[in-house]
Amino acid sequence: MIRHGRLVTLILISIGITSCGGASHTGWQKLPVPIYGDATIVSNPQAMTDLQDAFRYWEQKAGKPVFDFKGQWRGGAPYAGDPSRPSSILGNVIFFQNPWPFAQSFVGMTTVQTESEGIQAAMVMINGTQSFCPGDCIRDSRISARKTFAHELGHFIGLSHNDNPGDIMFPDASPGGNINHLTVDTATLKVLTGKD
């Protein structure tokens, strides 16, 4: 989650469901993982560019395809139950949630559904009431859509927060939308993506 310049960990207490970095699993069994976007993302060229940049970031760091973008999700809400505590995830979707079920200061939340063999499903909720800056966010004080997408996709593939300020999974967001200079815990990423 990003909270006005800060990424915050929140754990959902549901059987087999963890959220925004609290997972204790081994990642996905098979890559690339199919993932969809909602109409708000798919119909917005800048949002799609930011999302594709976030996908590329992770694929460059992993050295292999990680995401198989399937286009627009057309199945309604990708979760059953309350979005703040879903009882199950119905599709791997990144989407803008409005109304937002968390404090307005939070702008992203990733929830993963796990079983003993790893992640079975995941969803990335983005606060649909927030205003994000697009692209590199030059001279813009808003939160970066690209960094938000990239950070939350890190949770989607199984990464937790990292204490290194130069890491994409660092819990404090810095200004700007350029993610190419940000590092990642490559040892953990290799464990999560090296099964194929």
C-alpha cells in the first residue's frame, strides 16, 4: 500500500489469504502468470503504458516473462465477499476500486490467495479516488501510477517489503515515476520465479 508517500503493510486475517507483503509462500507454480486489467486501466493509454512499464521492470529483473497480460477483465468484481477482506479471489486482476474500502490515505493493496504449493490467485486494488501522476512524474508531487503498479506487482509475485531505500519494495515512496534505477532482492526474486 502507498500512504501519502509511504507504502504500508496490511495483513488480512483470512484463511489462505494474505495481503501487501505479509505472505509466507513460494510464489506461483507456473510463469508467466495470466493477469487482467479493469476497463479504467485498459481504456487509458497512459495507464496502460505505466502498467506495461511495471511488467517490463519485473521481467527484466527476473530475466524471464513473469506476466501474461490478457486484456480487460469482464467478469465483474474479481473477488467474493468484502474487498477489504475477500473470501476468495476470482481472477488475477489489477483494478481501480471505488468505493475504496481502506483509509483514503492508502492508494494500493495487493491480496494473494495461497495454498501449500504457493500462490493460487492474486488481485491488485488501486484506490480509484486518488489522482496519480503518469509516466516519469517530472515536477509532479502526486504519487506515481507506474511505481504504485510496480510495487504492488512485486507483492503479486510474492515479494515482501524491503528495508533498502533504493529497492522497489521499500515501504517509503519517493517522488518521481522512473523505476529503472530501483533495485530488488534478486535472491528472493529468483526463488519466487525460478521454478520453470
